[in-house]
Amino acid sequence: MAQDESADEEQPRNVIIVTAQFREQALQDTPLAITAVTAEELQARSQTDLATIADSAPNVQIRPQTAAFGPSVTAS
């Protein structure tokens, strides 16, 4: 009976699971600075490439990089 009641309860929406510390934990429980951006926010800001997306987060740098296998990016 208790299982049936818990199945009927509404599940939380928009929960972000982070694996930055090599285990799953909720974004709110992660002791790291993380910026989460939705697709709607990206569209509203006209952010269409990685360079403009990096502008949304503090201290994020994404730069073009050349490599032996072709063009790539460096993120820090």
C-alpha cells in the first residue's frame, strides 16, 4: 500500500544530476560552482555557439585550439 502511494506522488521536475565528483548527486548538494542554462535561455540570449555560451558562466573560457587530428576547443 505504501508503495502505491509513493508511486502516485508527483516526481520533482527539473532536477539536475551532477557527476562532477564521480558519483551522482543533485546539483543543490554539489559543493562546486555550476551554472545551468536551459535551451529557452540560450535562445532568448541568441547564444548559438560555445564561445557565446561561455559568456553565461563566470570564469569559463572556451578557446579554439588546433590539434593533430583537426580543430578542437579548450575549456577551462
